[in-house]
Amino acid sequence: MALDPIAVLLKFGFLAVLYLFLLWIARSAMKDLRRANDSRAVGRGAAASLSDQRGAGVSEATGLYSATGGHRPDLDALDPRLVVERAPGHDSGMEYEVGEGAVLGRGDQAEIRLEDPFASSRHARLVRQGGAVVLEDMNSTNGTYLNEELLSGPQPLHPGDRVRIGDSEFTYLER
């Protein structure tokens, strides 16, 4: 029984493409694992700075400032910003002023426009609530990540927090 050389070539070609696809999946998984380990190290540093602020009226459990006592006049002059770490169509290091709030997404109504195919038109929003800036997902298709954890509800942001939407990643700062 003679084998058709074209059929043999197609079989090996298919196996090669399948092998490359599996390598790509493994590489993506390893990249995500490395990113998660890096964010945990950042999170431990943020926890240490939070415990340093405990005497200033900061609740250790939530990081929110207490409404009674511990008034922080420096929060009245809060200048929240998102700094681009990496995002399609944006330069790394670019800063966005959040002010009283901002919507992140691909749509025309978003204050921070994302050229990311994984972002919804109105993906997430930042809202200023008293002395804190809160991040909230707006029922996006692919979710919003805060320090590499999927956001399940509104969360207050702290300096150094990392916000990820698809392939776009930002760091939250206060000046």
C-alpha cells in the first residue's frame, strides 16, 4: 500500500501546528504565573507600609481610613493617578489624572481609552469616595484584575496597586 506524499506531509504539518499551539499555551501560563508571583511580592511590601500607617487611622483589614478620629488632611489634597506600565497604543510611563473619577474602556465615553481587544467599551471605573479611590468593574466580558486577582466587587486602591484590563496594565499612585 503506497502512501500519498501530500497526505503524509499534511499529517506532519498538522502535528507541527498542534505542537506549536501547545507550546504557546504553556508559555502564556508560565508568564501569568510569573506575573502573579511578582504581584504577591509587591503586595507584601504594601502590607508592611499599611501596618506602618496603623496609627494614622487606617483599618488594617480594609485599608480604608476611619471616619472617626484619624482625619488625614493630606487626603483632602489627594492627586490620584494611573501610570501606564504596558498598554497597546500607550507609552510606558504615561500618567492619567483620575481626579474625581474616570471610566476605562474602548468606547468613546471612556476618559481613559484603551486600544485593547480584551477591553469592553465601558470596562471599569474609578470613583473617589471620601479619601479613597475605588476601582469597580462595570460588568465587563473579561473582568478587571487588581494585583492579579479578579475583582469581585468595588475595591479601594492603595499606592502601588496594579490594575490590569486585558493586556493593559497600570499602577495606581497618589501625589
